[in-house]
Amino acid sequence: MAGMPTWTILGGGYQSYLKGDYQAAFEEWLPLAELGDVEAQYNLGVMYDEGTCVEQDLVKAAEWYRKAAEQGFVDAQANLGMMYYHGQGVSRDLEEAARWLQLAADRGDTESAAILRRISNDTTAATSTETA
């Protein structure tokens, strides 16, 4: 969690999460996320994505990832891009996937860059098949 403010490390759910008290972490992150805290938004996205302490809900995961991604949080951009790539919690949309993955890749996320290459190869192969 690079770039996390000190107050978030010392409180804000992080310590609870590390101790395995996911319910406490969720309860600490939710009001922060609702106030616009980017790390809390991302963390709630992860919790809904993985079903940690909450029932897995990919739609809610995508919503929290989007809030953090729109604020430039690279991990949220990557995760949201992957959700669009796989059609999890959102409709499958390769253009939208590429948009979010490109933002993450531009900030150094190598996994996003690799998925972008795969999308490009898939799109090129599909175009070649259509024109043949």
C-alpha cells in the first residue's frame, strides 16, 4: 500500500486487517471510503472481490474499485480493468478494460501491460479473421 497516509497505517482499518479482524477493518474503512479515502475504497473493493468478511459481490467490488481508480489509485485501475476484461461485476468490455489497464500500465503496473498486449493480440487476431 505505497503512498498510504500515516493515519491510515496507524488506524483506518489497516492494523485490524493485518490481525485478521476483517469485520473491524471493514467497519473502519467504510466511513473513510464514503468520505472519499482512496485506500479505503480500494480495500473495500478487495473485500467484496474476494468475499473477505462480506458476501462476495463483484458488482460492489467494481463500484469501489471505480471510485478509487477515478482518483488515480493504480491497483484499483488494474483490478477494474481486469473486471472489464473478464466481465466480472461489469459487462465484458475490452475497450473499457484497455482504458483502465493502460492507466495502470502507464504508472508502472507490468501485469496490466501484459494484459494489454493480450487484448491487442486478441483484437488483431479477431480483425484478421473477420477480414479474411
